[in-house]
Amino acid sequence: MKYQRLLIERGAVAVVGAGAMGSGIAQVAAAAGHEVILHDSRPQAAAQAVAGAAKALQRQVGTGKLAQETADSMLKRIKAAESLNECAPAALVIEAIVEDLAAKRALFSVIEDMVAEDAILATNTSSFSITRIAVGLRRPDRLVGMHFFNPAPVMQLVEVVSGLATLPEAASAIFHVAQAWGKVPVHAKSSPGFIVNRVARPYYAEALRLLTEGAADAATIDAVMRDAGGFRMGPFELMDLIGHDVNYAVTESVFEAFYGDRRFAPSLAQLELVNAGFLGRKSGRGFYDHTAGAGVSTPRSAPPSRAPLQTQLFNTDSVCSSFVRRIADACGIALTEPNSQVTGAPGCLIALPEEDMAMLYLSDGRTATERAHETGQPSTILLDLALDYAECKRVAVSWADQCSPRAREAMVGLLQSAGWTVTVLDDVPGLAVLRTVAMLANEAADTVYQGICEPDAVDLAMRKGVNYPRGPLAWAAEIGHTRVCRVLENLQRSYGEERYRTSPWLRRKAMRSSPRSSELAATN
């Protein structure tokens, strides 16, 4: 095998760039048994990075996560190199320098003449085309993207990215090396944002739009996405952690790389934070105040209300089965068979006959006000999607402008009696979790449709790279491709924007699962 020195003999690994990413990658390679050469163009930077790694490893020893002998052997395998020439024996050279295209290309042009012909060159870039970086190299076929996520010793995902010239053998070697290092690799073709930085854009973009439209404040939206959606961090606290300068720059880079596709349009609200220097945790202020002694931002929740005396529950939607069962069990209410003469509209989950005939439905991307207008039922209330209604702590609802105060209070009281904290969002299309999941699924679908990666890879990447509770495509399959398409179509109709256009891949999935397709299959 051409690259056996790296795979079989555990050849030396050189890491160029001794910042947070480079030093983290060096630790990962050393832990896997490789001799590591760590170089940085800044004097003493590599030595300082090794000293920092020693402190980090000692902290792990102190907490019992790592044996002292293991830490010592790892450190012995990392050598700080003051000269780039010392990287010559490496079987793999990983570039982790500043995100500057010219600097990366210049570095690789020097390295490729320095190392052996069977050495692999890898770049940890998160934004540049692998094909563009390889331009001008004598051997562009051995350059591979090896994109780690920060912090490299902790995060599992590695995106293995092939440019147009990359040999499949080289990409395969890096894939297996990442596996040997205890990582979870996924293959991707070189494209703006690769997988994670592209598919994740809607998580931030939809939250920013909800904020600017007055759906709720940042803390409330974050709480809904965590407590109902099951995401580990809300979008605003995550942007504060990443840094708004970094997050905005990635969005702008992807937007420009896709020739101004409105789906990736940056947010003016975030640009204002960047212009003001409110970059998040590192500057002490972003969407939240991170200065010492600052209070905790409390999400808004509906005040306690009294549950209604009469309630009808309808198990009309498989996605909401656990939702109605939780209410039935908590309140001792029997499920009623769906009856259009009683509910007045299909898909009703809850009807409160004594409360101005209030009705609750799962959102479909329309506003409650629009649905109330179309059905003639003023007291229309919409439920947001949740990862697991049986276990989640919070649910979000919105109601039509026409909805009576008595209906609002009664519905909130019923949901509270089942143990949920209730968040009331302004009547925006698609609410929060549902529209975000639909857009994540839509972008993941287009990534697959355009041949960037396989469906399993995009779901794995989003779970391991950004800790999503479920892969976007798996989530879309669970709630139904037809439903996701309907939500996107209603969002596009509401906003009149190409931003919400539906991926052809999703449309095909929906058509395959539609009743008409089943009928045709049965008759042909």
C-alpha cells in the first residue's frame, strides 16, 4: 500500500502550527503512539505549546482520568521543532496555521519538496477549498483535508475532505488513521463549509431571525431549543461561546462562496455585535453579559394558570402520541376518537369545549393567526416540535391574534398540569424547534443531493461535530418527509423568500412516502 508507512509503521507525524488546534492535534497523535514533531514559525511557540500540553495532561492525571506513566510517555513523543526542516521525516504533515489561503499554499509548496514521496499532506482548514489550497503543488493528489473540531483531544469528529485532485487512496489512509486515533471520521468532497459548518448555519440563522422578529428574547429561545429541542446548548449561548467574530466570519464566508445564496445570508443583528466589539464570552459581552458578577438571564415562562374542567384529547398525529399520552396520564383524561364534527378541523390534538372551543395543533409552518383565519376558528393555538414530549421539561406554543384570553389561560394551565414549563412565543411561522429542524434537514438534504457526502455521514457529522441530539435527516424521517416539505413550503409562502426553498432530495423522499405513491405502486 502506498501510504503504509503512516498506517502500518506508525510513522512520525508533523503538526505545523502550535496554537490551540495544532497543540491539540499533536496530543491526539502522540496518544495514538506516533512520534510527533510540532513546529510553529513564531519563536518558542512550539516549546510553549508542549509546556501547555504538559500542564493539561497533569490536570488529567490529578483528576484520575489519565495515568502518570501514560502522560509521561505521551509528552516524550512530542518534540518542539524550531525549524520547519525538522518535519522532513514525517509520514504525515498536518497544517494547522492561521486561516489564510496564501499562507497555507506557501507552506505546502515548501513542505512537499521536503518530505518523502509517500508522505501525506493534510490541512485542518475549516473554510478553504482543498482544491484551491492544492493549486500549484507538484503533487496535489496527496493533499487531504483533515478537519478536527475544537478541542481536538475531546471532540470526536474528523471531516476527511477530498479536493478534485486528491487520490482516493490518500483520503482512505487519513480516514483509517483518524479511526486509529479514536476519532469518528466522515468522508466529504471539498465544498464551502464542508459538512458541519454548512449544515449548522440554520441553527444560528433561524434563531437570529426569531430574535429580530420579536418571537422571544435570546434566553427564552435558548431555553426552548435546549429544554424542548434537546440541543446541548441554545444558539445564542453557543454563538457567545464560539465568538461572534468567528461565527459571523464563517457565515459570511459560506454566503460568499455560494455566490450570495440567501439561505446563508448573515444577520445584521450579529454584525452589530461584531461592530460593537461584543464578541461573546471572550470580550465579556455578547447576547449575554459574561462579566464577573453578572446575573443569569432567565427565560420567560407563562405564569401558572388553572387547567380547564373539560378537555378532549385526540391522538391524531403519531409525532405527538407521547404528548397526548402524557396529558392523559397526568390529568386522568381518556383519549377521544377523532370526530371532525366535534373538533371542526383535522389534526386537532386538544379541544377545550368550554373555553371558546380552543383548539391546539402541531405547527405546520403557518402562523396561528393564518390558520385561525382559514378555518374560522379564532381560538387556535399551535404547539412547537419537541425531541421527546414524554421527557422534555418545556414546550413552546403560540396563539392566534384572535384567540380569547380565556382560551389562552386554559390551554397553558392544561399543559402545566402535565408537568411542562410553558413558553409562549409570538405568532411567528413555524415556531422555534420545528422551523430550525426543518431547515437543518433541508440543508443536510441538499448536501447529500449535491454529492458532498452520504446521508449517514451528514447525520453522524452533526451528532459528533456539534452534538446535535439527532441527525437532521434521521429527524426528518421520524417526523415525516412530507411534513418537513409542508413546513418549508409554508415558511417560503409566509416570507416570500428563496431562503426556504425545499431541497429536491427531500421532495423525492416525500413523494416516495405519499399515499398517492403507495396507491400507484399497488396498482402497477
